Amino acid sequence: MDKRRDEASPLYFSGAATYVRMTIARRLTILLALPLLALLALGFFSRIQLGKVEERSRFVAESRIAALATLGNLSRSFQDLRVSIRSLLLATDDAQRGSARIAFDRSDQEVQRLLRLYADKLVFSDQGRRLLGEYQTLSREWTASARQIIELAQAGRREEAVERLNSQITEQGDRLSAVSAEWIQNNEDQATAAGREAVNSIERLRLHMLVANSAAVLLTAILGIVTFRRIVGPIQALESTVKTIAAGDYAREVPFTAATDETGGLARSIDVLKQGAAAMDGQRWVKSNASKLAGELQGAASVEDFGLRLMSGLVPMLGGGVAGFYLFDPQGEELRRGEGQPLDPGAPG
């Protein structure tokens, strides 16, 4: 396709307007900066996604596992309370009853401590807050009933204490166990959901990284191809033009002289060199042929011989086909043909 026709087309001028300030250095800078920016953006995005994964993992490790461990300790402490009451009822002397009472108080303090710990650091949902409240209420009722049984036992009313243990305390304990089981299940569900969300975040991160990497590679490839065509194409065209000029063909126009980047500057420089070379070549041609023609004319013996030599040397030199040499006759005040090539012999002189 003719490059001059391409440069004169509206599409070319539209592209030139788009790249009017896009020098080669800027294009190469963009080509190099784009992958770096893509890597930075990908790293920032990955950091955000990994932060979400870390948040979910930390929630499971530091919150739900700790909550389940606290609930396990809470259940064990309540079991110790039950054991302390039974030990107190089975005690045969005041020393055993006093030891069982101390163990009961110690276990009760541990239960209260665990409940405060859970309330301060491990509640993260409305359902968890509701279950905590129910458990606290039932545990207070159970502890109050247990202390009444202890008072009855210490007052010597052992049978009444055992009866209340088998009826009231057992019923309250069953309700407390049901809330505890629901509470544990709630924490397990939260841990499972958080773990699943962490896995989903990792899967989304993988997908987004794949898409981002593919987009960055595709965009870099497109920009690389465009930059290659915008740099290599003009340079190859200018190289071909330089070779043509070096071969002596000064009629070929230099392309991309209207470009505003380094290619345009190089093309304009080549155009100036071409014009200078053409002018120098023309001067050499004139001097060489003038010297040759002058040498031939110096040997002319007559006017007719001068005209013959002039026409035979000048016409081939100029590439003409018809020429004539006329002399001015001052007496007749007319032009008289002295020599010609190749004129019609019947033509008037």
C-alpha cells in the first residue's frame, strides 16, 4: 500500500491526532510502566483479599475456637458444682461438708469469671448475645437453688435437700444443658461459616488474580504491538527511503515528515539531506557535462561544425528528440538554420 496515500487518508490524520504528543520515549515508558502498574494493582488487590482471609481465619482461630474452649470450661465448672453439691450431701462430718462448700464456691467463681470473659470478648452476634443472656439467667437460678440445698444440708435437713436436688435442681440443670448445647452449636456454626468464607475468599482471590493477570498480559501485548508498529514500521520505511536516496533516486518522497515524534524529526532530517544530495548531484551533472561539451566545441572548425557538435552533444544530454541551431543574419535581418537534429530536411531555414 502506498505510504503517501496512507498519510493523506483521514484515518491516518485521526491516528496522528491521537498520537500527536506520543513520542517514542513516552511510548516505551508506557510500555514498561504498564506491567509495573498492573503488578502494583494486583499486589494491592491481593493484599486486600488476603486481609479478608486473614480476618476470617483470625475470627475462627482467636474467637470461635476460644469461645468453644470457654464453653467447654464452663460446662466442666458446672459439672464441678454438681459434684460439690453431691459431695456435700454425702458428707458425714462438718469437715467434709466445709471442704465441699469451699469447692462449690471456687467452682461458682470460675463460672462467673468465664461468663464475664465470654461477655467481654467473645460475643459477635445477636443470637450469641441472646444465648449468653439465657445462660446467665439460668445459671443464677441454678446457683441460687444449689445454695438453698447447701443451707438445708448444713441445717440437718438432708432429706429435704436431696428431694429438692432430684426435682428442682435437675429440672434447672436440664434447661441449662439445653441452652449450653444450643450455644455450643451456634459457635460451631459461626466457625464453620467463617472457615467457609475464608475458603471462598481464597477461591475468589485465585479467580481475580487469574483475570487480572490475563488482562494485564493482554493489555501489555496490545500496547506492545501498537508501539512496535508505531516505531518499527516508520523506521523500516525511512531505512528503505535512505537506501533509495543513496542509490541516486531523489524523486521518492520521504514519509512521516509530518509526524511530531522522533520519527518525524528523523524523516525531516533525511528530507533535508535528500534535497542537499539532489542539489549536489545536479551541480556535479552540470559541471561534468558542461566540461565535456566545452571540450567537444573547442575543436569546431566552422559555424556549421560548431552547430553540429553542439546539437549532437546537447540533445542526448538533455534527453531531447528534436533541436535546431539558428544563426542571425544581420544583413537580411533573419534567422538562418545552421544545423539541426533531426529536423525535416524540407523545412525552411
